[in-house]
Amino acid sequence: MQSAAAIGLVRPCAARPILKNPSPAGARLPAARLSAAAPRAGLVAAAGPGRIGLVPASPEQKRSDRLVAAAVASGKAEEAGEEGGAALAKTLVREAVSQCFKCERNQDRPLGALRIAYSQGSLQRHGSKNLLTPAAAAVSVEQIEVSTYLPKGDMWSVHKFGGTCMGTPQRIQNVADVVLGDSSERKLIIVSAMSKVTDMMYSLVHKAQSRDDSYTEALDKVFEKHMSAAKDLLDGEDLARFLSQLHSDISNLRAMLRAIYIAGHATESFSEFVVGHGELWSSQMLCYAIQKSGASCSWMDTREVLVVKPSGPDMVDPEYVESEKRLQKWFSRQPAEIIVATGFIASTPENIPTTLKRDGSDFSAAIIGSLVRAHQVTIWTDVDGVFSADPRKVSEAVILSTLSYQEAWEMSYFGANVLHPRTIIPVMKDNIPIVIRNMFNLSAPGTVICKLPANEDADLDACVKSFATIDKLALVNVEGTGMAGVPGTANAIFSAVKDVGANVIMISQASSEHSICFAVPEKEVAAVSGALHARFREALAAGRLSKVEVIQGCSILAAVGLRMASTPGVSAILFDALAKANINVRAIAQGCSEYNITVVLKQEDCVRALKAAHSRFFLSKTTLAVGIIGPGLIGATLLNQLREQVAVLKENMNIDVRVIGITGASRMLLSDTGVDLTSWKENLQQETKPADLANFVRHLSENHVFPNKVLVDCTADANVASHYYDWLKKGIHVITPNKKANSGPLDQYLELRTLQRASYTHYFYEATVGAGLPIISTLRGLLETGDQILHIEGIFSGTLSYIFNNFEGTRSFSDVVSEAKEAGYTEPDPRDDLSGTDVARKVIILARESGLRLELSDIPVESLVPEALKSCSLPDEFMEKLPSFDQDWARQRHDAEAAGEVLRYVGVVDVRNKKGRVQLKRYKRDHPFAQLSGSDNIIAFTTSRYKEEQPLIVRGPGAGAEVTAGGVFCDILRLASYLGAPS
């Protein structure tokens, strides 16, 4: 036994008389024996000058000493492993806490006209068991106690206000105003502690049992917080009463925490008694605030009414029958129209104070609502209602107007910030609606949780109500051929899991019984793995089980909806959305009720998967995160087109296009949520971040805000095109007018197309041929519908179309080329157009699309650049020397005109002979190719359906930044449609 000084029971008390030591010859009683005997005798050990004695202890000192004795006994017994001592210590703890609770109740807690006082209780010694037992406390009531029947039914409305609603004096007054504004005949108000107070109380216990002296300062802060709030909210006699009670409570808590500090140990009873005080104080302040208006209002300590019994770790079950009896008895003494009650706290059947654990105030409201058969329970919080997904992860999440009890249950189980699952049970059995309202936005109607309306249509919008996620999970996979058909395997697995106290979130088993996998919190997986390896050591050694595998870093995504059970295709839509977002699913579970579909996936993919699934079911817009490479002529035009159209796309087509990066040759502009397209050019010019293609792509791929990502390459750079394969492999869609990838080496092209076809990542390149004309899509449509391509011939260059459409009459060839250059139709060096290489690339692209395996070198090209001018070092030198060849061009034109023909530069794909070519060719004046004007392109498809005499013809502008950018824009919208946007 420690000395009295060591455990803090020896106090100097020179002012009080010291009892003489009755021992003979001046013998002194040891301090340790004094400290042990003192609490039981109702005395306190005291030290005088040179002597030790006993003095009568005050009631507060008695209470403090009992707490210390109980805490020390409990800690010592547990450390020593003494079962009998531990049992005795626990009894002491219960008695001490119970006595403190009685002392609290015995104190005068006047609220308004009602004053209840209890006679002073005392602790008596049990003669046979050497235990301390509380004496029965006599109750006296200032008012005449009459037997008043507790009315039940629709006259009651129950309101619960959370910690944020009670966070400041002004907010408490606002709560009072809301309560007074409710027209219900009777109102029962449940309140949480002020914001952060519950955490502060838990911290007090933790610091005390850790022997951290700062618990006293922390307790002072708790006192100051409530004293300050009371002074701002109350005045006069109400303020004096509240502060008197607050001082008394803090004094009791200080003694309790001192006991915990000395013992270095806090039992659950100690902790819960301490933590529950926040609700006592907040509810008293609210009751006084309501009484100021003259309304009839009573205060209820729910520890006197609600009775619960433990049912598992951090779980309790209500004792409805006993609670109803106690509520009836309480109401018979205080039949007020408004009752303000403490949330979170209750008592055990043995009258030991306890709590309803975390989120307990909601549970309190549901239980009391059930006891009085209220017409509605309103949970007031700081959000407008229940969201279709976590708004911190999905910014487009919407407020749900209604939810069924089952849907709310499923959502809360899977981590949605709705209600704790147990909160729904009490009200569901009586069909009492729960309404989630925003205390800070009273105009918002909130979300009603009730029995599902029978007239709700089972369409896709209604069948999936919400999506929820759970992070920081691990997947445990138990696998082996010896499991199949062996009874008891699952029981053995989950018995081992139960033995280590792990929580199984989800279970999935294949029908072959070859494996079982289940998800547990990451912090518990090590214990689970160890237990399974120990349980199945022999089976693993014998090969009946092949492995017990742990997959770390997992998350769960759950789609929840009551009507999923009656709507075919929901699973298909969900998995299609995940596949198109390049999300790999590790495990799947769905109960026969079909209220939810649960998938396990990588935690790093969780937000992207949530956004993709949410978007696919039309709960939010289809969002594309776009990175633009090359803000030159075409790229800048595309950005301007997007700027003009993004609002329309959002409003009319449910498509949200976010440009989150723009990179040029020297600098790049990045944004996590979207570049301001109204000033992108100025912002890019001012940007100091140097261009780095790898960092640019990383910025896009590692952005978890948006599920669908696309890179738009507006350059003509072969180096940029060489990265397409890697981007697609990372799950980034690619859109481009750049012809280099599809006309490059055949093996690289085939690898690119094979990857694209094997995945749900898209690669669109409509603008590589014909700018904005639907050439590629038309060709694909013919092939996919079973038509056979025989021959493709066309004018594929807008530049050369313009030149030969204007090379008429007496105009010289050099003048027309010069005019085209000044008008911006040609490249800076016109030889890039006149060489025919660009047309050859388009021919090879169409040939490959038609199934021909040709290299660019297989295409013979008739160059329009005179051989003598190919070596010119500068474009200007070429333009100066070009007129010397005008006579040759004039002669060719004259010969064609004499035959009634025109000159046209064309590309040809001869599918039947598996060839292609680029050449200058003559056509009759009535031929469609002779009817062009400006820079139009024209392409003729000869197929088994569209014969040679009447081919399928596509004609229109085939050059210019506007139409090329428009073609790229169309590909972006096509991608959005593939990803779920409405067509």
C-alpha cells in the first residue's frame, strides 16, 4: 500500500482540531493505515506540526477520497492480475461513480418554477461483504406530485440539435427561436454538447490517466468556455443558478480526474461519467434561454430516464420497457409542454451513468421519439440534407429529397454522413419519419427518411439513390482447393477473425467455394492474418489451403438504392462506368435484398471511381479533365471554342469540360480544378512554370478530382505522338489532329490500336483527315456495318485544293501559291504542302483504317516541288525561284483544258490491289472533283454497296483552324457520350 502522502490523502489542516492518537505510549498509527481506513470511516488523514491524525472529512472530501480509493484499487488489481481484487475494485468504482451521480442529483438544480431537491445520501458499510453501498436517497418535490399520464402520438415533435448548432451563445439562442417557432403541441428537444466539448472531455480523461498535469488547465478551459457562453446568453437569477451548478460540477470533475491521475487508470464508468457533462451544461443553458420567453419548459437529465445495456464493443441496446416506465414517472412530476433533454448520456439497469457512444445524441432522439410515438424526429445539423455522395469528393453531389429507412441504413453503414445505423432502428419500427435539416439554412427543406412512397417510379434516376465509400481497408483472401465442399471452413475462418475482435466490412465468395475474401480495416489486418495462419497452419502445410493473402490499400465503393432490386441493368451500368474510367474491381458483393452493390478497389482509384459512378447515373455532369498540348493556331482556336460553349454544354448536355492544363513549347499553365478560359492566353504568358511534358501528364494523371481525363495534342510533333501508347496505358484518353502517330511505323500503329481496342481508354483522331469532315467516322461506319471498301479517292489537302481551284485562265502557278501563302492556307514553307507528304500521311491513315498494312514508304508520291528547288535553304528563296517554272505549269493546264479537263492533286487508296498513291490527276469538268471551290476537300468511297458510278461522297471545308478545331471539339463530345453523357 502506498503512503497517504503518496496518494494525496494527507492534507495539512491546522485550522481544524486534531484527534489525539489513542495508541499507548505515544505510538502513532502509520500513515498508510490511516489512508486506508480514512475513507471508510468518513475521516480524512491530516498532518499537523510533527504529528499525523484524523479529522472529520467534508462531503466533498469524502467523495474525492472514495474516488481515489476506487481508482487506485482498480488500477492495482488489474496490474496484479488479481481476479478477486479486480472484482472488488470494480464494485468500488461503480459505487463511487453511482454516489457521484447521486450527489449531482441531490444538488438543487432549479430551472424556472420547478425545483427538485434530494436528501443527502450516504455510503453505508455492508456487514458481510466488506463493501461500500449507497444508502437510499429520499426524494422530496416542492410541487405537489400528481400522477400525470404521459400523452403519446402526433402531438409530439422531437428535435435534436448537434454540437455545431449549439456551438456559441448566439447559436443556442437561435436554437431556442427555432424551438419556439415549432407549432407542435408538445416538443421534446435533445441537444449535444457545445461544439468540440465532447472531444475536450475525452482529452481530460486521457491526460489524467496518462498522468499529464495539464488536465487541470484543460478543465479550466472547459469551465471558462461554458462560463463565458452563459454570461453572454443568460442574466440575473438564471445566470447565477447555472454558474453555481457549473462550479459544483467542475469541483466534482476535478476530484474525479484527480483520482484517475493518481491511479493512472480510468475505467469505462469513470470516463463516461466525465464525458457526459457537456450535454448537461448545454441543455441547461438552452432550457434557461427558452424559459426567458415565458414558455413552459422543463429540463431532463436523460440518465434518469433512458436505460441501456451493453451489447458489444462501443454498443448499447435500449431497454424500452424500463425507459418508458421511467419517462412516465419523470413526466408525472414535470408535465411541461417543452422538454429540453440531454443527448448522448443514459444509465445502466444498475443506475450507473453511461453513454450511447459516438453519435449518441441522434440515438437519444430516436429512442425518445419512439417512446412518445412522435409524429416526426428532426435532426438539425450544418448541411442541407443527405447528399447523393460525399460533397467533399463529388462537388456535383445533390441533396436527396427522400430516402427509405433501408437506404439510409445502408448508406450510413458504408460511411455516408447520414445517421448511425442504430439511430434508424427505434423510429423505423413505429414508422416515424426522420428529417435532416440545416440549422444555418432554414429555407432548405432537407431530406426526409421514411417508409418508401409507393408511387415512386423505378427509373434509373430513382433506383440508385447514393454512393458511399469506406477507405483504409485491406482485403484478406483465403484460397485453396481443399475448401470446396468442406463444411465448416467459413465458420473456422470467421471464428478466428472474431477471436481477434476484427470488424468484417464485406464478404465475397465464389460459387466454386475455392476461395473466400473479406475486407477488414487496415489497422486490424495484421492480427487477422496472424490468427488465420495460426488456425490453418496444418492445412497450409498439407496444401489443402494454398494461401492466406493480404491486399493492402483498398477501398469500398457502394451503390445504394431500394429500387435496384426491381430495375434490370443497374450492375451493368455501374461496372461499365468503372471500366470506362479504367478502374479495376478486386471483389464484388451483393446481398439478395439488392439494396446495395459493393465493390472493392484500390484506394488510389476510389475518388475517381466514385465520380465516374456518380456521373454515370446522371446524379452529376459527365466531367472531362482536359489537357491541351500546343496552344498554337489550332489549339488556341479550340480553347476559344470551349470558352464559348462550356456553359451551354453544362446546361443542355450535362457535360462539364474542365481544361486543367495548357502547355506550349516554353511554359505551361496548370490548375487542379480548371483554367479560367476567359484569360487563358494572358495567364499562360505570365506563367513562369517551364514546359515539361512529363510533369504536365503527371499533373493530369494524378488529379483525383475528376474521373475522366483526356489529352488533346494539337501539335504536329512526332515526339509528342510517340507518347500516346503510354498515356492510353495510364487510362488517359487521347484526342488529336496530329497525323504522326497513325502514319508512323506500322508496328507502333498496330500496338497503339491493339491497346486501344483492348481497353476502355479511347483514342479519337477524326481531324487527322479532312479537318472537321466526318471522314474517319464514315469509313468506320461502313466497315462496322459489314460493307466492303473497294476504293477511296479524294482531294485531301485544303491548301492544294485552293491552289488548283484558283489555277485558272491566265494566272500563273507562282502567283496562286503566293496568294495561298499570304492567306494562311499553306505552311510557313509552302514546300511542306507541295511535296505531297501531308496527303500521303492521310492516304496511309485511310489505308490502315481499311485494313491494309502499309508503311508510308509504300506510297508513291508525285511531288509538286521542282527538283531544282528542293535544295533551297529558305522559304523566301523558294518563292523567288518558283516563277521560273510557271511555263511548265501553264503547259499542263493548257493540255488539260484542251481536253475539257481540270488538274487536281489527289490521294488514292486501292483496297482491291492493296496499294496507295498520291498524284496530280486530270478530271472531266462534270466530275464532282472539278466542282470544288475555295479550300474544300472531297472524298469518294467506292464500296460493295456504293458502286463506282455512284460512290458515297463527303465534301466540305478541309482546311483552316476553325474547322480543324471544330473536328477536335466533336471528338471531345464523342468521348463524353461514350463516358455516359446523354445523347
